[in-house]
Amino acid sequence: MDTGNTDNISLMFDMQTFSKESFSVDEFLIENRNKMTLENMRVEMGIFLKDLRTKMINSLNDDCDKYFHLSRGLIGIDQQLATIKPGLSLLSNSEAKNNLE
């Protein structure tokens, strides 16, 4: 059984239930206590927890990759800005003079 992704697993209850703002643990237990034993519920919750952890780690890894990609793109930007700064200053001064005339 693949426990890394709940999309491929047939569980007794809908995992989207936990995402609802109206979710209540008490209501969940009352609703599901006759459908499965507490042991089965514990096992399924463990599967769900493992899936959530995997998704969280994957999300963090993706964000980290994006951060490093952005960081690599910024290497040397300070030197590039220093190179064009004198030209921008001249352009700005020239524009200011034209506005005064």
C-alpha cells in the first residue's frame, strides 16, 4: 500500500473534512464511530499525517529551490547597478536641466 499519498488510498472518511472551517472533532467522532473502530481510525489518521508531512516537506523544498534560484539570479547585481549608476545620474541631471529651461 502506498502511504505517501492519500489520493491513491481508499480511506473510510473524506480527508477534505479536516480542511473545513466548520470541522468539529466531536462531530467527526460521533459521525464515524459506528463506521470503524478507534484502532482503524488511528491507523487512517496516521496515513493522513504521513501524507501531510510529505506534502509539507515537498512544499518547503519547492520554496527553497525557488529562493536559491532567485538568489543565484541576484549574484553580481550590485556590480551591474554600480556600472550603470553614473549614466543614470547623468541622465537624471540632464532631465532636470531640461525641465528648468
